[in-house]
Amino acid sequence: MKIETKKLPQNLIEVTIELSVAEITKYEKEALNNLSLNTKIEGFRPGKAPDEILKQRISPLKIWEEMADLAINKKYPEIVKQEELNPVAPPQLEIIKLAPNNPLVFKLKVPLIPKIKLGNYKNIKVAENKIKIEENQIEKAILELQSMRGKETLVLRKSEKGDKVNLDLELFHDKVPLDNGHIKNFSLILGLEKEYFPGLSDKIIGLKKDAQAEFSFKYPESHPDKKIAGKLINFKVKINNIYNIDLPKVDDQFSKSVGNFNSLNDLKKKIKENLEENAHAKEDQRREIKILQELINQTQFEEIPKILIDNETNKMIEELKASIEQSSGKFEEYLQSIKSSVELLKKQFLSKAEERIKSALCIREIAQKEKISVNEEEIKKEIEKISNLYKNQEELLKNFATESGKNYLKNLLTNRKVIDLLRK
């Protein structure tokens, strides 16, 4: 086997290989067996015809092509090992010379995992914000519980503060749809929106059933989701229904009906605990995003292969499609509503896709440097945890029992360990 290599742009390497006649003919028996399965020869069952008869019925070129195909597949791992390649995806194959009883010459264009040079990642420091739950947050949560247990009456008037409104939402930034930004049948108590949608009620109050509105507002810099904090977000809204709510009295009896709490004070304590837990989770997410941004900023990257970016943008499209379908929407209708196409979305996702790839490369490199690994017992425990959370979703749980599912969990747990290391 003769090998020549040539470096190409976009972190591709072109490998030209020549295999001798002897290296190809060693696969003749296997090639004939493969071809016999799809060759009908009278008097013989598929795969049972003698080799000499097969050679008479099948053209020499077709046999040689099958032998060459087997040789290429068998030799590829050897080529990768010999040239110390680190492929990120299957190679592109180009046959240069293919003729019976002649050496085989072919080229492989192999996309490589980009090499990176980490900065001093151990010195990345992102201060943790102190979590303090205010009394008005607890009161707001109680008001939400009160509204949920109120008697609802469908009304045809304009929406007012305190009404429950069912609506469809679409969120964009610079005309690019946000992750999970397509929400069908979203219910909102006007004046009690979650902090994820600050100021949304002010835009909804006064609208009637079937009304549609488009508006935008800038999210505060302090918003917990740093992907939209400080950014101007565009909204498309359609009002489905409006309900007047007759509220129950908030007292000890109300607390018992909510969750069998002995008193209103017990309910407030539990609400405070839940708010603190959610606030810590959001703070962890904020710090993780900031850490990864700092990590990317101080890291030097080789050029990222196009196929890697294409794969990531395709993955993002599938995630968006799944999010829309989970909200009872249709992806094609969504594309029509935003006057876009899959190809346009892919272009808009390029920057985010590259950022996700760089994060993954950094985490992978740190895991190797710090010898961070995940064992079978850890994967088993994670599967048990997921099984308890998704008891009724059998198809989902089956996926985690497969080799690819276990590999996914292995990567997930490795990522967590790396992020934990960076936080410390």
C-alpha cells in the first residue's frame, strides 16, 4: 500500500492510496459471496452457486469493483492508524483508477477533528451571584396558585389584568427564532407572567380573542437567561381565548387544598424553598454559559470542517422542529409564518452552531488533559435516574439502553464533570 497525504483548507486532509493487485485479489472469495446473494442463477439458491459459475455469469469489472470496495473499507482503519488521523466524519471517496488486474488508486478526503490550544482555563473565574428570595416573589407565587384554583369563565370582552389568556407565541432575535421560542397554547395570567417574559402582560391587556400582535422589547441585562439578556426580542402573538377568574380566599384552608399544608406559613416556606432551588439552577446555568464563553475566547482553534458545521446546523433544525411539534405545531406552517425556509434557517444558525462546536471541542480537550472519564456504574445510575423521571416513556428509555444511548450519556456526564471542574 502506497500513501501520499496533502493538507487542504477547512481542516481536510487528502490521502491518495494505491493498492496492489495482490492486496485486492485477497478479497475475491468474499466479493463473490456478496455478489452471489443478489445474482439469480437457475438451479442454485441465492448464495449457493459455485465461484466458477459466478465468474462466468458476472462481469469481471463488477467483481473487481466489489473487491475494491471491500479492500477500501478494510484498509481505511489501517490508513487512519498509520497516518495518525483523527477523523470527525466519514471520508469522501474518489476512485482515480479502477480496472481488473490493475492496481487500485483512490483518494480520501478526511475531515479532521480541529486541534485546539487551550488558554489558562483553570484561572477562569465567574463570580456566583447571591440568591435572595424577596417577600413579593412569594406573594406572587401564591397569587399564581390562587389564580390556578379560581373559577374560570370564558369571556368575549377585551382582556384585563388578572384574566387568564391562552395564546400562541413566537420569539425571534434578529429574525432568527429563539431556541424553544415557538409555543402553542401558552397560558398566562395577565400581570403574573414569569420572569422569562417580563412586560408581556402590558402588551396583551386590551386585546380580544383572535387578535394578533407583533411587538418587541429589550430584555433587562439582569435577566437570568443570558442568551437573551440585554437583547431586543421580537414577539408574534395570537390570542386564542380569554377567561375571567373568580379567585378563592387565601388562608390556611386554601393551603391545605394546594398541597395538604397545615398552614399558610408552611405553604410560604415551601414556596420559598422552591424559588431558591429554581434561582440556584438558573444561576448555575448563567455561570456555565459565561464560563464557556470565556473558555472559547481564550482558546485558539484550527479551522472547523464544513461537514461538522453542517451536522450541527442540521441538529439545531431537528431540535427546533421537535420543539414545535411538541407544542402541537407543524414545522412547515411555522416556516410559512416566519416567511423562511430550512436553508435560510441553517444560514442564520451558523454562528450558534460554530459556538456549540467550539464549546464541545474545549470540553473534550479538558477532559483528556484532566483524565476525566465516566465508568459503567455512573452510566447505570444515570439511566436509573432517567427511568424514575420518565417512567411512562418506554421508547425514550429504550434509546438509553442502546450503545449510542449509553455513549450519549457518557458524553453528557463527562461534560458535567468538566463544567464542575471549571466552576471550582
